[in-house]
Amino acid sequence: MLNTIRPKGRVIFAYLCIPVALFIFTVFVPLIAALYYGFTDWKGGPVKNFNGIQNYVQLFHDDVFWHSFGNNLYLVVACIIGQIGIAFIIVMLINSKLVKLKGIHRTFGFFPSTISALCIGFVWKMIYDQRTGLINWYLTEVLHKYKNMKSAPIWLGGEAAPIMLVLSIPLIWQYIGYYMVIILSAVASIDTSVLESAEIDGATCFQRAIYIIFPLIKNTLLVCITLCIAGNMKAFDSIYAMTEGGPGTSSMVMALYGYNQSFKSSNLGYGSTISVGIFVLSLAVIGGSQFILNYYMTDSYDREEKKRKKIRDKEARIAMKKRMKGGA
């Protein structure tokens, strides 16, 4: 009976090909198209003249692009510390016995990550506004640090604070809850007997977090760091809403620079080159961070054990080949 209703292999294969085809069409086709257009001087019309590697040479010497890359790296570091670090601390507080109504904390903590980044950018732009913003109102009317709002600091582009630090705060605030949920799921998978034994042995909350929980969820933290790097290397929405890369190019990021070149300057060929540059640099940053984190988050015993395992596997393969040749 089961054999009669079971679909044939080619039917299953056809259904599995649909998501693969969609993935190729939405990811690889645009990437290949950007790579092709990067070798042209396409301005948006039907004419696409091949200009070799001229766009890539220009990109290599483009100070604005490399300044934008530095701003992206600033966001990556700030958000790894802010988003994942604060999320880890909040998870430890939620899992403690002192906190009540834990479900409500989880729900409201995750809520900001469901809001559009563009909307959050506009909201924080109003908060940072010099004359009507909430921050300057508090400094003027509550703390009385300034006579009026006009004399209060300019947050977006002024000298009150580094512009990239100001822009990173909305990003940190938005995604703390996102990483909090991921880390919560990892902590929930830890056997409670391990934590109870540590508590009986006299370990404090800080010691349990650093020496027990942190090593047990390090793989989850690596995933969080990878997601954080990938997200901030393509940061665009909130920065576009708050400053549009200004003043000047002080808050410019790579994706926004590529957008400006492609659609505001109608230089789609060079904009495609910038897109390829973003892809390559993102892979390099993610790969480099993975290598560094895997090295420093693995102790010397584990590294030596991996080396010995590789040697044993190699010797086993050699012995297998010798036996096969002897049997032949």
C-alpha cells in the first residue's frame, strides 16, 4: 500500500529542483551579472562598452570606498561587542533566579528586530535631532546642561560624538533581542545538572557564565558573530535614513556608496564593481574572523588532539591503500 502512494524518484527530484533553481536565480545570477557589468562603462542605457579592468583599478585607488570599508569594520566591531555582548549579559540575567516574568522579557526584547531598519533609522534621526530630539530635550529641560535646544550638541554630524559611534547605537539596540533569542536557545540546551553542580560547589553567577556556559555555547556564539559580520558589512537602511552617508562622506558605508554611484551618478558599471568588491571583502572578513575565533576559542589541548587525529587518519588511509595493493 505504501509503495503505491509513494511518489516516484523523478517527481521528488523535480520538486527539490525548484528551491535550488530559485536560489541560483536570486543569488548567483545577479552576482554573475554584476561581475560582467563591472567590466563595462554602463551608464544605464542600452550601450555597454567593455573597458577591461579599468573599474577595478579605479576601485583599488578609490579613497571613498576604502573609507567606507573602514566604517563598515567599525560597525562590525561595535555591533559584535554591543549586540552579542549585551545579549549574552541579558540572557544571563533572564536565566537568573532574580528575574520574574521571563517570557515577557523575551518577547519585548525581540520586538525591535521585527521593525524595519528604515523606520528605526527615521525614529532615531528624530531622537538625535538638535532642536526637537529627545536626547537634547532631556539634557536641556531635565538636567539643565544647556540654556536652550539651539545650544545643545549636534549628534548627527557634529562634534558631540564620533558619527559612526552615534550610528551604531540604533543598530545595536535593534538586534540585541535577535541574538538574545539565539543565545537563549543555546543556553536552554545545557543540562541543568551541570549548572546545579557548579552552584553547589560554590561557583558564583559570573564564574558559571564565563567558565561553564560560555565554553558550552561557543559554537552558537561563532554563528552569532558570523551573522553579525555579514549583516554589518552590508549595512545600508538605517544609515541612509539618518545621514545618507554625510556630512560629506564621514558616515559612508560600502553599500550606500555603491547605491550612490549606481543610481544617483548613473554609473552602473562602476556600481557593479563596488558590489563585487563588497562581496569579496565580506568573504575575506568573515573567513579571517572565523579562523581567528576558531583558533582563540579552542584551547591548546583540543588543537593538539585535532593534529593527532589528522595524523591517525592519514596513517589509516596509507595502511588501507597498502592492504588493497597487497590483496590485488
